[in-house]
Amino acid sequence: MPATNRLPNIGEVLAPVLKQVPADQQPLLIALTERMAAGRYRDWAANVVDPQQRSLLLACAAREDEVATLIESLYPQAAAMQRKILMGIPDLAETTQALFAAYDIQDQYRLQAQGERLGASTWRSFAKHTTDPRAAELFMRCALLEEESAVVLESVFGSGADANAGI
């Protein structure tokens, strides 16, 4: 069981991946990782005994999907562009799975909370640098959704109690 202070920095891990995509398409790449995170939340929820905790994790999954949907709405050809992105980074899903698989569930939650905070910061940066008011508004909505999930992970699952106890 790795120590929390030994968790990788998600920003450092994902920076080289992000650089593989043109800047104007980076939000679509991040939307793909949001969908992957939604799946991770659903997997965690399926293994949680407590119904309230399951509900919280499923709400986090729904927020991840909402973020992805909001971002994809900014691109008329989002699905085609994302397929092209995945062709250029075919190991994206495996990279993110491997990142989490090395850790126990509590550290996975901590790692995901770190990712949510990074996501919020990233969306705010995109909002700050766009000239499109609609995009700026959506990026800011995404930042708030990311922070909401971070708070859930940090306050409910980051307390040291094992959310999967009793399985």
C-alpha cells in the first residue's frame, strides 16, 4: 500500500500526453479522460457497500460525463476529432488505468481528487485564454463541476475510512 505522499503528480504524468495534441484540440482530449474517469467512478461505486457513498460516486461519474458533453458541444465534429486523437494516442486508456491500478482504493481516491483539482485549474486556464464567450462560460462550468467532485473525494473518501470496507 503506497504512502499518500508518494502519489504521482497527475499533471506531470499527463503533460506529455497533452503535448501530443494541438492546443485547440486539447479540451477534446481532456473530455476523453473525463469519460474514462466517469467509468472509474462507476467501477468504484459498484464495489461500495454503503448506498450513500455509492450515490456520491455515481454523482461524480455523472459530473464527469457532463463535463465531457459540455466540451464536446463546442466542437461540431467532436466524435470524429476524438477518434483521430485516440488514433494518435492509442494507449491513453491503458496509461490512465495503469496510473490508478498501482494504488489501493484510498490512494486512488486521493489521486482522482488531485486530477479533479487539476481539471478545474485547466478549465479555468482555457476560459482565461479563449476569445469565445460561450466557450469561456462552459469552461468555467466545467471547473465548478470538477471542484464539486474533488470536494466529495476529499471530504467523504479522503478521511481515511475505507469506502469499500465490508465487501
